[in-house]
Amino acid sequence: MASTSTPEQKVILVGDFGVGKSSLFRRYMCDTFINSNDRKATLGLDHYSKTFVVNGRNLKLLLFDTGGMERIASVTSSYYKFAEAAILCFAMDNANSFHSLSQHLVDITMFAENARIFLCGNKMDLPSEVTDDDMQQFCEQCHGLIQGTFKTSCKNNLNINEMFTVIAQSLCETNRSRLELQELEHHGFKVHPPEENVENCSC
């Protein structure tokens, strides 16, 4: 009996140094948390993988973290390339990390133009300098690019599993749609992008 391979989806973390990107992965994959006073910075590219079962379908997330090195030119293209999802991270207690999101968003749209983008405000256990209204306003300014928003705490293990589960579900749906289109084209059907069919739309 022929075996079916598990689809692999690359997920990257993007954001300023110190917002807790590595801590998100560490808590999610190993259920551990290292206090910032004891933690060393991530050096070089690190990655993890985890398989989900979503609606009876297997999906493997390949989770990548550069420890802040994604801004280095030699790392940029390979880090972003083929990313299916990008988690745009900032620290809730650091307004500067929030205000720099726009530049990170430009990098994602430039180097990983097909990635689904999610916003994550980490360190929600600390006094916040960023409000829910700030996050909502940022999403509105992104004109629909942000697919979901989350507030997490690696220290208290809040909303991290939920965030990655939602992302896996979203990617599974995207992958299923892509496979369905490939199946149609395999049988001779030509599928046009939606924008090619809206010339006569009156809405």
C-alpha cells in the first residue's frame, strides 16, 4: 500500500531581539521557560518540528528562529524563503518593539510574499505598554495582511499552544485548497485567480 507523505509547512518568527521568540518555541516544544537573567541569546539559526492532526489530516510545522539574525543580509533570503507563515512578534512591555513591527512586516512581504502573517504580543504577564486598541489599529493599517492576533506569556504558559494550533489549522486549510486546485488542474481544468473574474462584479 502506497504511503502518503506529511505536508511540511515552514513557520518563521520575526521581531526585535529580546521579545521572546526563542522562549515561544522553547515553551511550546519542551514546555520549559528560562528566566531572562539566566538565558543566553540564540546564536545562529535554530529550528524545531512538530506534527499536528487537523480534521484527520497530518501537518508538520517546521518552526524556525534566528535569535534576531533575520536582519543580517546573509541570513535574510534563506530564512524567509518558502515560509508559509510568519509570526510577527513584539513584547507587550516594550512599546519600541511594537513600533518597529512595520519594518519587519515589510521584510515579510518582500521576502516571503505568500506567507500568512500572525501578530503575537508576548510577555503579557508584565505591565503592558501596548493596548488592545494599539494592536487592532495596527492590524487595520495592514489592510487585511494579519490573519490572527494573539497575546502570550512564555513564563505563565498562556495562549501558546492555542496560537500554534490556530496557525496549524489555517495552514492545513490552505494546503487542502492548494491540493484541490492541483487535482483539478491534473484533470485538465484551468483554475483562474479570483481577480481575473471580477471585471463585471457590481459590488
